[in-house]
Amino acid sequence: MGLFSGKPENKPSQSASSSREELAPAPLKGSTTEVPTVIGKDAVVKGELTSQNDMLIEGRVEGKIRSSHRVVIGESGNVQAQVHARIVSIRGEVHGDCEASKKVEITATGKVFGNISAETIVVAEGATFRGSSRMTKPSQPKPVQAKGTTKPPRPSNRPPPTPSAS
């Protein structure tokens, strides 16, 4: 029924799944996963936060953050944690070390008070960074050895034994 008219409305009813889809956050720009894990502005998380998806943190996190993809600390994000991910992008504030297998990026609004480590490190003009940085080498795939084969012996740096005179 219409709210004031008393006549039935001809609108189709929304299913629970379609209303959930409307509430789902949009993927992050450049995202490797469909829907990110989101910690909202009013949320406080204490402990270890782990996700197989991208993460967007707009609230407060204390402890550890781990993702196999990307972690974005939003402008309202306040993190007092160790952050480990493939890519870490900081727009808010981080007190703790950030380690990425690919890239750590501190935007103009970002503040980092801790050490950073990654293949690529980007610190934008206007960003705050107090700590040390370490650029890592790109990960090299290890050669795979076929089963049942043995490694050739390593050459020795020692000279060959000399025969003794008897």
C-alpha cells in the first residue's frame, strides 16, 4: 500500500540479495579482487586482521594487518599495527612497520611513523614519513629440480691433495 494514499503500490518487492548488492562497496581502483574487506570510519578493531581480498581501512586498527592483495589505509584510517600485504597504500595515519612484496605508497595526506620495506617505495610530496626504508629485490622464481636428480657437486676452493713422497 502507498504510505498515504491507501492504494496498493505496483512496485516489485526487493529481494534480500539485491539490497545486499546495493550495500556492497565498490571495488578499489586497480583492485585485484571484486569486493574489498572494509573497516568503516566508526569501527575499532584490536588484534589480528587477515583477509584474502583487498582491504580498505577507514576506521581504527590496533595489532596486525595481513592481506595477500592490497591494503589501503583511507584518509580517516588510523592504524597502530604491523601491516603486511602485496601493496600498501597509505592515505591516513600508520604507527608501525609496513612491509609489502611489491609496493608501499604514501600519498600526500598519508603519515607513517615506522619502517617501510618493498620493491617499490613511493612517498608523495606533502606526505609525512618518520622511519627507515628498505627497498627489496624483486622476487626471483627458484629453479625447480626434477625428482630423482641430484645436484652436481660444488667445486671446492681447496687445492687437490699432493701425493706424499715415500
